[in-house]
Amino acid sequence: MVLRPIWANLKHHRAGFGRFSYYMFMFAASVPFVISFNTFVLELAWISGPSMYPFLNAEKDQTTREDIVLNFKYNAQYALQRGMIVTFWNPFRPEAMTVKRIVGLPGDVITTRNPHVPKVVVPPNHVWVEGDGGERDSLDSNDYGPIATGLIIGKVTHLLWPLHRAGRVRWWEYADKIRNQK
């Protein structure tokens, strides 16, 4: 390992190196690991807005605080299933991250909300996503069509805040309640 000789040298000369400098070196050495972990494995995501109400932001009318979720990013585009909550780059605003529930998988025939085309077939390598908040509160696939799986950033696995609702996201309990299910 590259840091082993440096670490041994620092431990040997620790008294002359200084405690503050030692901790600063350890902090600087950990920064690339933390950035890589946050970019490719998992991150915390702050969820605001009514589009996933009541599952996320259940207290949207009582407080201004946002829900905090754990967004698992490793291989997020694979093994997608109906009912999963995913984060993805918004097709209308590519700089914005959006969170929605997967309603349709490739090959599914989706009945869209009015006034759009009545039925859509989800193409290969795409998914149909909708918010839990209803058509008035959610800008979703009914507005921008199926999204490419390449736009998916991560899968929401745990709700961390508010603490009284913290725990694992049980998306499979909602899979049979999706309105477009075959």
C-alpha cells in the first residue's frame, strides 16, 4: 500500500511532527476516500416538496423541514423493480435531482393521466416513474415520458429524518398498490 511507508515514517517522527499536523495529514488522506464513497456508493439526500407525499414529507403541511434519506448509488440502474423509490436527474432540469416511485418497467403498457396520450408502452432501458402525491403535486413521467435508466442516480433505501419515522424503506409493500399494474 502506498501510504504504509508514509504512515510508518509519521509514527516514527510523530513527536517532532506535531499533533495538529498529524491529524491534518490524516484528514487530508481520508478526503479522496470520502468523496469517492459519496459519489459512487451512497449519499444522504434531502427531499423537499409534495410529490412523494404521504410516503416522504408526510408532515409537509406542519413543518418546513425536509426528509433525509439514504440514497444507495452502487449499481442503481440494475435490478429495478416496480414500487422502488429512485432518485434520478430530472429530464427538464438536468442539474436537479428528483425522487419518484417506479410504476412501469420496460414492456409495460401504462395508462397515463389526462390530457396525455391514453396508453404508452415503456421502451427498453427505460422506466415509468410517478410521484405518490397525485397528478396535481407531481411532475413525473406523465409530463416527460419514460426516463432512461441511465438517468437513475440511486435507490432510496432508508429514511433517516424525521427520527420518529426513521427506518428501512419498505417499497415492496407498495408494489401491489400501483395504479398501472398489469
